[in-house]
Amino acid sequence: MIIIVGAILGATIGAMIAKRRKGKLADILQYAFVYALVFTLAGLFLTLIIHRASI
């Protein structure tokens, strides 16, 4: 669940940053993808840490 939320949040933040910098559609999509990827990985590691700590 944390991973999905991270991906959505990352894509939203990335798209907003690209729009604020007056980027074209390709720029917006690229920023959204990269931020979604980074936030997804962060969510994955957070999930693993929470899972390991609960044992």
C-alpha cells in the first residue's frame, strides 16, 4: 500500500514541478515517471523496514 501511495505521490509532485518550470508534455511525463520511480523505491524500502521491525 505504501508503495502505491509513493508512486502516485511521486508522479503528482513530479508533474507539478515540471509544469511550474513551464515544461512541455514530454518534460512533464519524464518528471512524473522519474519522481514516481524514486518515491516507489523509497516506499519499498520503508515497507521492508517496517516489516523487518515488526518481527
